[in-house]
Amino acid sequence: MPPRVKFAICLTLLGALAIIPFSSCGYTGCADVPVLTSISPTGALAGAPAFTLTLTGRHFHSDTILFFGGAELASTTVNDTTMTATIEPTDISAPGTLEVWVSGTPGGSNLGGPCGGGRSAKLPFTVE
């Protein structure tokens, strides 16, 4: 199938059903889904002073979104493998395990084609 036809079909499908996995588009210009491989530190004491959380992975872009405990946090993309964010005492106010993940934005600057976006695997952050 010619690339132009794949492009048109992909856009039609995405416009009709936003839940279609982007890999189903069959368009080779799509950006890769961000991959989160590690975070540092992996835990903190409840109510601890603010600190910098460093995320390591692949396919990070300026519009990659960080989620910490289910809340979107402001972050800085250092390069395509590193992001940082400031974790405030209010973000870790109670003991427990918080999930950390990143998500690409469909249609964002990370695209080389009509597809893109997606969520990384989640990593645990322990608050003691």
C-alpha cells in the first residue's frame, strides 16, 4: 500500500476512534512511545523537603508528560533519555507507594508522522 494511502487511512481511523493503538496505523514515520527505565531516587520520607526526581529512559521529548502518583507534574526534558522534576513535600505527604510514568502526546512535537503518543510502563516510588 502506498505511504500516502496509509497516511490517509491512519488519519481517518484516528479521527474516528482515538483509542486505536498508534502502532496499528502502519505508518513508519510515527514516533516511538516513551520508555521509562528507572527513577532516582526510588523513595523518600513522607513530608521530606523538596528534591529533584531524575527519570531515565528513551524517546523523551519536550512534550513528554510526567505523572507522579496519578498527578501530572511540571518537568524538564534534559534530552531524549533524561527528564527531571521537582517533588514537593505535598507530593509525598503520606506513606505509601506512588506510581511514576511518562506519556507522549499524540500530535505533539515528537512526531515524524501522523501517529505517536502513548504511555510508558509504571515504576514504583515508595514514601515511608
